[in-house]
Amino acid sequence: MHIRSALVITANAVAVHQDRLHALTRPGHVPAFYELERITSAAADLRVAQAESRTSLQAISHVIEAREAAATADRAPAVRLAQAAVARSAHAPRALGQSPDQLAPSAVVGPSVAGLGPHR
């Protein structure tokens, strides 16, 4: 939340500095000698505000990537368990009378749903 607030503040600062710079360098306006320092200062302030804005955007991107990585890490054990269950089902002993070339029934991964039978 703090990063988002910082992004809003820097975005507003960029807009203010950009407006100030555009006002000082508007078409048809010849800046006076004393305005040159204000133009230079406004341009420098604009560049700083843009750099801060980019930094805030990068911070938000890192937070999003970290959350996605954490969510993936939380799901990883369940996925590994499901893969292990499927692998074990391939090595399950055959029922009596089942020939060696017939496949063993596959394991069900996930909860079973009542009322769903084989479709014909």
C-alpha cells in the first residue's frame, strides 16, 4: 500500500513539473534571462520525479512477482504429491487374471464427485 501511495505522489509530481516546464517553454514565448534557471530547475525536477515513478513501478512489479512465486511455492507440494500418486498407480500390482500388457487402472487425483458415472 505504501508503494502504491508513493507511485500516486510521484505521478502527480511528474504532472506538475511537466506542466511547469511546458508553461515556461510554450510556443511563441521567448524566455527571459531570469527564466532560464527556472526552466533548467523544472527539467531537472521532472527527470527526478520520473525516475522516482519508475522506481515505484519496479517495486510494485517485484511485490507482484514475489506474491506469484509464493503462491506457486504453496501449490508445489500438492502437485508433487499428485504426481507421485499417479506414478505409484502405474506400478500398482495387477489384479488376478489381468494380463501383463493391460494397463493398471489410473489413480484419481483430486476429490471424487458423487453422481458422475462413466459416460456412454
